[in-house]
Amino acid sequence: MTSIFCITFIKGNSIGYLTRLCKASKNFNIVTQVAFMKTLSNKPFTPKPAPFPYWKKLCNEINMTFDPTTLRFDENTKVIVVDGPPASGKSKLCEQIAKEFGLLYMPPPVFDEMYINYYGFDVRSLNPKLKDEWRMRDLTDFLRDPDNRGTARIQYGIFMMRMEQYLNALLHVLATGQGVVLNRCIFTEAGYMHAMYNSGYLSKQAVNEFDMMRTDTFNFLLRPHLIIYLDATPETVLERIKKRGNIDEINSKVFTKKFLSDLSIATKERCLSWLSSHSEILIYDWNKESNNMDIINDIENLNLEEEIKQEKFSDWVFVDTNELIDSLEMYHTKNHIYACLEKTTISEIALEMYVSNDAEAAIDKLLSEIESEKYAPKCNPKLDKVPWIIKEKYFILSACRRTPRDFINCDLFKLPC
């Protein structure tokens, strides 16, 4: 296993680089991106084509044959992930990075997105009518009762939400040219899984199945250009959890020094170490209050250039525009990725990760009696002003969330130039 110390640390070395636009090369039939990120205050104005309207048109060869896809890409067409332990200030840093560089910030997915539908109905309100082992659980349930058999299903829900969000992030970057910053991502979820296993909250069989799901799908994903890890000791994290004031977090037996230490070690050794050959990684000592602008300056000084013969960033080098369009279609429909996630054989299935047929039938019966669950959003003849008519197609479909928030902060018509 690659040593964690092989990860690159960058602090304040200001060097200029000759950058290349993401377009077909004269010498090689490839597509590459620009290397050197710039804050909006330092970024020159460059006219670009309008973003491809992936929110109402499917990304495929028919729709994109003559689309100027690569002309939308520039030095800020990057994927950045901010990671770290709980209560480390990830959200605030993500928002500032998005503001400074003109990126889309995708907030971390939460279980409300799975359980609250377009009309505001929360399916968790049906739990009193269900057997305990059939109930729809969320992160609050995990904090209160981590030893419950339903913990594996909670982690499965988080895994699926993060996978779907990352696919949406890649879709947005490639279809619009606007970079994305994420608060954690699917690539570091293994850190939590192994910390949960060490505490006895997940079975070895469940961990093996999650590992297999990653193995079957990660080769299809473009890995982030940059991962920023905010490192802090378990003692510091526990102090910040108390300061944050969430009673469920404070009273939970989950957040112990051992769990937080296991989480830190697993994230670095199982996730960051592997990613270090594909992505730039910055690790900061976050035990004291730090200035986010120092990180902004460090990002500006990073060389994120894709090279044909190097492994780092090689995910983002496309042979030609056909390969780029094929990737876009895969991330848009998600069918191939989901099919790979379901490749498990019967002998490998961790039964605690899934609801039984009886439970599914009972839940479906209850949902069939809820008016707002009878139709797709905006198609309900009793709840919508214009019944039976869909005004515009919408291709950002979710397989596991009723109300995803991935694009909630996105203004598709005012993307930064």
C-alpha cells in the first residue's frame, strides 16, 4: 500500500504555468484541460458557449454531435473535495472556495432528501405503522442507536446518495464547464465504513459488499483534481462537536476518541493514500482556527495540468469528443453505474443492508394511500395547478432521493466566464 507520506503538500510557492485549453490537440487526438486555477478577481473574461441544457435534454451522441462541449472548459473546470472529521468547518470552506473561484457548491446529501417528497410529505411519518426492523432510519437513528441492525441500511443509503451526487457533479462539470466543490464524496466514504466496522456497527460481510461495490464502479468515475483534508485530533473534534450543540451528536456513544481516531486512520490509509496517485491532496493541521484564504492562495499555486503520460489527472484526458460524450451520457442516465452496483451474487449479499420483500410490500401499501405519493412530482392532478401536463422534460432523475439538493445553489444562466 502506498504510504500516506507520499501525498503532496503545497504551501505558497508562486509559479506560473503555460496552460492548455480543453480542446483537440494538433499533435494528438486528445482532450485536455487548463492547468492553473484562478480566482474570479484574477480571471480574465473569456466568452463561452452557453451550457448544454442537461436539465431538459439528455446528453447523448444525437444531441451533442455538433455541441461545442470542450469550448466551455477553462482553468477552473475542476472538481474539488473538502474532507475532514465532523464539525471541522468543511461547509464554510466549501462555500468560500465556490465563491472565490466561481464553482458550484454541492452541499452534502442528507436523509431528508430521501424521505421528504416534492410536496413536503415525510415518509418517516409512517414508521409507527411498521415493524421496528422495517422502519425508515436516518443519521439521527444511527447516533442514538448505532448497534441497531438497521445501521447497515443507513450506511447503504449514504453510499447511494454520495454516489449519485458525485455522478451529478461530473455531469455538471462536463456539460457546463463550471467546476464543482463537494463537502466529502464517495471516494472517502470507506473511512467511515471501516471505523464503523471497528466499533462493531457494521458486519464484515457488509463491509466486504461495500468494498465490492466500490471496486465495480470506481473505474468509471473521474477522480477529483484536488482533495483538501482538514486534520484534527479526536480531542479537538469532540470539543467542536460540543460547541456545535447538536444534542444527538453530543450524547451519542458513536463519537468517542477511538471512533474518531479509527476514522482518521482509515480515511488517510484506505482513501487518501490510494487517491494520491490520481489527485492532488492538501492536508492541513486544523486543530486551531485557521484562515481559509491561505487555502485559497494554495489552490491558486497548484499545478493541476493533465499530461498524457502521467497517472495523475489522467482520468480527465479524453481520447476524443466521442469518449467525452459517452462519459456524459453514462453520468447522466447512471444506468450502467447502477447495474454495476447490483452485480453482487446471492452468497455475497449482506442481508441487513436491504429491506425484505414483506417490508417492501408493507411500505408500498402505505405509500399507495398517500395522495402526494401516487404520482411523479408536478404530475398530480389533485395537487398541481396544471394536471396531466408536463411543461418541460427533466432528465436529472434520482434513483434514491425524492428531493435532491445537488443543484440548489446553481444558476445555470449566470455561469462565470
